[in-house]
Amino acid sequence: DVLLLAKVLSDGPLTMMMGRWLPPFGIAITVDLTGALLALCAAIVAFACALYAHVDISTSGRRYGFYPLLMVLMAGVSGAFLTGDIFNLYVWFEVLLISSFGLLILGSEREQLDGATKYAILNLIGTTLFLIAVGYLYAVFGTLNMADLAVKARAMAAAAPMMTLGLLFITAFAMKAAAFPVNFWLPASYHTPRIVVAGLFAGLLTKVGIYALIRVMVMILPAQADAYSLLMGIVAIATMLTGALGALAQSDLRRMLGYMVISGIGIMMTGVALGGQTAISGAIFYALHSMIVMLALYLVAGVAGRMGGSFSLHELSGLYARSPLFAAITL
């Protein structure tokens, strides 16, 4: 990923057509600066998780496939960041979802299965909406190549049901990103798996939803993004407030961090709602920052939980006295 970013910085965006089938028929793997930065950031997150898992994942968890599932998840995340084909974006979503189901229930505890059920149902609804939107898009334009769609969407704006398409995509990606009012699945499920898995999800999965929203609404359907900017702005503000107030109300460290993930999604959605180069740049910059910081917070919570024997703020105490260095790093 470092080498890929260096290549994009020196040569500009790169496109590879699978099987040499030319657009609009072939599947394009396309990497621009945004995709390369996000892929590199995702790789850093995964590498940190792979190291942390040596302490957090038991021998049984490794035997049941933690590391293969981690690699499949990264294939899905990287594919989503580097695709130039909107149906392939859906396919990579499915790949990362399949592996995330496996990671979520690693350990087979009752609360994990309960959290996985909520996570699965909401994400499958979002995925279905995404697939409907993609099918609708293909029926209207006859292509799924993102660059081709961007041109045709502008040319056929008056003749196609563009507002319906835009709303379908916004709803699907909002569900994926855990935006208000469909964000209750995240705090209900992210506190149930092993802390390294929760950190991996917090760092990566919701950011893929935001990236897809930027890629589709800003690049392919900019006029519809403008038309729905007020709606997205209201959703973004509600998401920020829900996350912030939810975090303040929690006594469990893991649940608190789950709500902080939601609040961050609202901040990123604000950039998409405002539109324009500066706002989108801010949203991307915040996404890169959030991927690293949210993972770090979860891993810190894992260490605190091990040191204090609990994730409850009512029971955790004396960590500064026990390890001033850890307290300083956390700060």
C-alpha cells in the first residue's frame, strides 16, 4: 500500500481492467489519491490488530480462523477503496460483511450471538437497498463503470429518475455507516466481540460506508447530492448529537467508544452535506484520522480492561497509580 501510494503520487490515478475487457464492459480496479490513502490507513489498522491479537485472541480463536477472517476482511475493505466499478463495490461490501460475521461471533458467547444478529439484520437490509440501487442504475444507464456513469448521469439527468436513485444510495450507505436513525445496531453489537475485533470494525467498516457515499454521491450524482444536502445535513447533526449524548450516558467503556464512532460518522457526513472541495477534503482527512484514533482507543480500552479486570467505569480505578506510562500514552 505504501508503494501504491507512492506510485499514485508520482504518476497520478491508475486503472487496471480485469481480463483486458475495455470500459464499459470490463471490471475496473481504479486507484486515486483518496483510495490509496484510505487503503494504506486500513493496512496500518489491520497490522496493529494482527499484533494485538497475539494477546487478545486465544489459541481457540486462532484455530477458528481469526487471521484468515482478518485477511478476507482486508480484501473486502481494500477492494472497496480501490474499485472503479459500482457493482464491484457491492461485491466487496459482501466480502467484508461475510468475514465480519465470522469475527463478530468468534468465541460463541451468548451476547456475541445476540449482537451479531442485530448487526447482520441491519447490514443485510442496507446491502439489499444497495443492490436494488445498483440494479436500477444499470437499467437506466447500461453501465456500471464509475467514470462512465459520471458522464452519462450528467447527460441523462432530465430523462432518468435521478432523485430516487440518489435517495436509495444515501439510505443504503447511511445504514452501512451507522448514521441516524439507523445507527442502533452499532452500540448494540460493537461491545460484544473481542476488543481487537471491535477496534478493527470501529476503525474500518463505518469508514467504508462514508467512502462509498462520497464516491457515489459526490463523483457520480453531484446534482442529487446538492438536492439532498439539507437532508444529509440534518442526519449528520442528529448522528453527531446521538453519538455524543450516548457516549456521555454510558458506564461501559466499550459502549462509550461505540457511540464515539457514531459521533465521528456525523462529522464526516457533515462534510458530504456541505459539499465543495474544502468540506470533502475535511471529511476525508477526518476519516483517515478516525481510522487510526478509534482503533487506538479500543486497544487502550482493552489494556485498561485487562489491568482493571472490568470495562465498567464504576469498577475501573487506580490505573494511573498502577501505570503512569500507560496513562500518559492514553492521554
